Amino acid sequence: MAENLALGVSTEDARQVLVNAGVEDALARQEIAAAQAHPYVAGARRIGRRYEWLEALADLYAELHRQSGEVRLEKRRDLSPEEFFSRYYFGHRPVVLQGHMEDWPAMRRWSLSDFSERFGDVEVEIMSGRNTNPDHASQPDKHRQVVSLREYVRRVEAAGETNDFYMVPRNENWKRDGLARLREDIRAPAGIIDPELRPDMTTLLLGPPGTVTPLHHDNMNVLLAQVMGRKHVRLVPSFQRHLVYPRHGTFSEVDAALPDPARFPLYGEATVLEAVVEPGEMLFLPVGWWHWVRALDVSASVTFHHFQLPGGNTHLRTPQ
Ligand SMILES: O=C(O)CCC(=O)C(=O)O
């Protein structure tokens, strides 16, 4: 009750909840009055009001965003680095970039059989057994498994559509010496990504159709380059955090594939941007924006985090 009063729930609503739970009316009134008079609850209410002001500003920002008509995920061909940074990176807006991967040898070479033939003996780490644990995304240590790339490719080919295993966004495989020649097949988009491209500056994601990365946000800007297959994405603005029911810090309680309005009514007010990212396209994910990603085909993506800016990437400070 103290938490709800601190968040501004009215006396009448609080009384109704207690009465519905079987508390006698006079006792409910007495308890609420006592709680409201307590200095700890009064202090919490003052903090609650500060929080309401921040939410009101975030809602205002979302409303202006909506009125500007920019509630779709734009696809832009041959965007200049200047416009990318001024309109999207610093404007804190997502975008799908087209025309920046035509010089990538990966676009012509990569296939499951190419991975097996050229790099089959290299050991890679994957996340496995995900279907048995709904919290797999926030509990990666329970699912790590090391297999040869040949074995992984065999599993991808045999499985068809599944979310049970995936070479997920946070993996260190790209740093392995055995994959050095695979890294040579990608290019840093000129003027956008730092051309040094050290092994720790990119990540390779590889998996079957049906892999799902649940709704979450990253603490930095990310550019996801789609090489093989398509990915269906849904994005919610960073400034609508109060509508997505966060848990474990960066994940959301909401299943963005099929949101449950009874459990998560506020999610219905969120602005959801949606697109299918095709091979040869790059998705810019602004820092803090919530995203859900589902592979529609066998998929290989590369992510970049080192933007060509004097100060490097901009990070979201996470409260402890
Ligand atoms: O492609 C995916 O499965 C998820 C990518 C992603 O969410 C990320 O890199 O943060």
C-alpha cells in the first residue's frame, strides 16, 4: 500500500482495493490515513511526484514525436554519414540503411555450406536448451555450449524453425583466430563505423529461422548489418520505458510477439515501430530503444558498436 500511495494512487482507489480483498471498510480507511500520515510514506510520495514529472516529460516527448508523423521505421538508401549522424544518431531515431553493404564479400560468399567448408573445425560458443527456460535471455550462463562450427551448421540445417539454440548477440566468437578470414568478408560503412574494425569491434550472430531475441534495450548505439536471411523487428522508443514493464534492468516482461493487454495494459499505449530487415540492409538501434527481433530465415548478422565519432559511442548510465 505504501508503494501505491507513493505512486499517487488515490485514497478512494486504495480503499476499494483493500475492501475488495476483504478488509472491513472502517479499518481500511484507518490504515490508509495512518499510512498517509507516516513520514516515510510522505517522503516516498515526494519522490513519486518527481518520477511523475519525468514520466510526464517523456510522454510529452512521445506526443511531439507522434505529431511529427515519424512513427514508422524509415528505410533510407545511400544516406550520407552527415545525415545519418545529424538526423538519426544524434536525433535518437532508428533507421534502416540501404546500399552500404554492396562491397561486402560476405554478401556473395556467406552460406551455411561456406561456413562449414572454410571454418568447420573452429570451435564456437552458442546458447542451447533455450526452449526449456523462459528466462534464458537473462540467464546466459545456464545455456553456454561450445561446438565446432561444422556441428553448429549441421544443427541449424537439421532443426528447421526453432528458438532452442542461437549464436546470440553477446558472444566472443568473432575474436577467435580461426575466424580471422571470415572477418575479412565484412566492411565498415564509410564515415559511419570506425574503419579499424578490430575483432572486438563487431559481433557475429548466426542461427536458424525462429530465433527470438526478446524485448530489451542496449546501453549503447548498435548498427546491425543483415547478411543472410530476414529479421522481423519491433522497436519501442527509449522514452517509453514506463510503458514496457522492465525487469532485470534491460529486459521487458512483455512478449512483443503477442502482448497480453490484460497483464500489460500500458504497453497498448507504446509506439511500436516495425519492419522486416532484408539481406543487405542495416538497422540502426539507438541507445536505450527497446527492440524485439525474430529471424524469419536462416540468418547471419554482424553488429557494430564503434561509430566514427571523436567521443565514441554514447552510453546509457544504468542506475544501480
Ligand atoms: O538479431 C538479434 O537476434 C538481436 C540483436 C540485438 O538485439 C542486439 O544486438 O542488441
